[in-house]
Amino acid sequence: MTKKRNYKGIFNLIEDRYACAVLDDMREMVKSHNYSNLSHAVEELQSYCSRMEDGLWEARNASEDAYNKLKQDKPDIKAAKKALEKRWKKLKKSK
């Protein structure tokens, strides 16, 4: 929890603040024609969007890494499957 000054100059305790909340504040600034804190709001929004974009890239890279690992393990899995099928056939014949 952080102590943060909102656009009206009042300190609030903010746990989570989303980009949509910043956009709502920007809309309020436009309605009231008070653009004094607009540059701060733009910087805050850019910060949130950059973090979101970084998170998306990390997720994409992690999924690609997992896919590549599975692709490399595929021949091993196929060989293990064949070995198990042979073993199963032997067990069936011995009964």
C-alpha cells in the first residue's frame, strides 16, 4: 500500500491502480478543463502500459520456451510410448 497524491492534491492510500482509473481521471480533467496535471497522468498511464506490455512479452517468451522444450522431448516420448506398447503386448501374451 502506497501513499500517493491524486490529481486533486489529496493524499490517498492506493493499493492497486489500473490504467482505466488513470483514463477516468483524464476524462475528468477534460470535462473540468483542468489540464494542469495532464502530463503527470500521461506519464502514469505510459508506465502502466509499459509494464503490461513487458508482462505480455514475458508470457509470450515463456510459452515459446515451453513449446520448444516439448518439441525437443517429443521423440523421447514417442520412443517411451513404443517401449510401453511392446511391454504391454508381452504382458498380454504371457497371461
